[in-house]
Amino acid sequence: MNNVSEQLLSDVVAVIYESYPDLNAERTKSVLSAVVAKYHIQRVEEDEPHPDAEEKVRMFLSSKRLEGLSPLTLDGYALDLDIFFCHVRKRTDAVTAADIRAYLGKFDKLKMSTIGKKLSVLKSFFGWLTAEEILPRDPSAKLKTPKLEKRLPKALTIPELEMLREACKTVRQRAFIEIMYATGCRLSEVYGMDRDAINHQSMSCRVIGKGNKEREVYFSFKAMYHLTKYLKSRADDCEALMVTERKPHRRLTKRGIQREIAVIARAAGLQDKVSPHVLRHTFATLTLNNGAELVAVQELMGHSDPQTTLRYARITEERKREQHKRYLVQ
């Protein structure tokens, strides 16, 4: 019998002896040792998550991986759950709603949106365990996601978009801006684009979005013109659409794309207004303002919920006046 089992026996017999002082401690320990010998016992260290929690997290992540969640999302789930169980060192079936509230209460300096995301991960985890009948109850079920401020997504105006275009100093920079604006793609989707995947005839490209869903996105004539100039300027054989400037040329990282956009934004005097996601917002807002159907924009952006797309439908005062004049029944 190993030291951990011996320690467990001593601890159990000590507890029993407190209630029954007439007990023969050595005899009890001898009887219990025969039972304990049938099991592999592992001590839970005070500064580590409970082994039961680690096992359940592995099961949860494996299930979500089969559902098609992206590696980035799975990494985020794993990190949040690891932090939670480092704070709440319990078996999953012993976790209570009070434990979760106390854990979230530690992050009083974080934005409510961030706390909401942490709670969402826990709800997904415990909800899955309950649905799989691994747990009899869901400790997160009664916890409500905090209300968030409804802020409209930022988008560039048409003059600001032109300022950004004129600030481009290289063929490469202009191609980056036009690709991100014309397609309305997420940063991760642009990062994953390959130049062989571009259909020059239909001016389109297939991308892999959230939930491993594939969709077709489209380039404008302006985007195709600057993209073609950029590709002709390259002498490398890298398959990626966006590559590093320095040799050996390789796929530009997501952080590298963000940095390049930031350089252009600074040159245009828009350093606090522009990011890859703002260009996506701009695509949605200007397209909807120009009369595009909501369902079409939803498909182009890869949104599963039309309410997500609707958040971008902020029209200008001029557009509102034009719509009133055009559609009001006199």
C-alpha cells in the first residue's frame, strides 16, 4: 500500500475515533486497508485542480471538438475552466451556484462583457455535463448572464474609408485594406485565405468561419484590381494570400495583419478608429445603408442569427430622410 493510501486510512480512522473513542483503532485500520487496497487513490494537492474536474473538462472539450468548434474557441474554454477549477478545487458534482458567484466576484475590475463570457463558458460546461447525465443538477442554471450595454459597433464613414485608402504607401497595404473591407471577413478568415483559393472569374473566395462553417465571400472590382497588383508584385511560392515582407516569405500572422492595418490607420490620422474588425463593421454598415437585404448581409458575414447582423443597421440621417420621402404613403 502506498503512502497516499496509508495517509487516507489514518485520516479516516482518526475521524471515526473522535466519534467512537472506544473503537479499536488498529483493528479498524486493518479491516479498512483490505477495502482501500482495491482502489488507486490520488491525493488532491491544495494548489491544483481536482482530478475529477480535469477529467470532466477533457471530456467536455473532446465533445465540443467533435461538434466543430475552432481550436481558438477550445483553447479559450480550456483556459477559463482551468482558472475556475484552480479557484474552486472541488469535484464537479460538489460545485455550487455560490462557488460560481464567489469566483466571478473576484473579477470586479473586469468589464461586464468579459465576466459574461466567463459565465457563458461555465454554463456551457455544466449544462453539457447535466445534459449528458454526468451531473444530476446544473449549478449554473439559476445564474443570469449580466446585462450588457448596447453599444453600436464602430464603423468608418465613407470619407474616413477614403482617407484610409489614400494613406496606403505600398501595393501590399492597399490590397490588405480592400480585401478586408470588400469581403467583410473576420480577421481569422482573412488570415486563413490562400491565393490559389481566389476565383478571379467570379471574384470570390471560400473561407472557413465560426463553427468550421464554409461560405463564399466576394471581392469588389477595386479589391480585385489591387489584389492582382499585389500578387503580381510577389516572387515567392508561399500559398498564403497575405505574407510577410521579409524573406523567407511565410503566412502573415493575425497579429501581423493587425499591425499592418494599425500602421495605415496612423498614417491616415485614424489610429484610434481602425482595426480589422472595424473594417468588417464598415462593410456591414455601408452595405446595409446602401439598400442591401438584411438576409443577404447575414449570409455574407457568416452570422447564424439575423439579430447579430441587425446591430449593424445604423443608418445616417440623410438615409432616413430619403427612406421617409420614398416610402411614406401620402
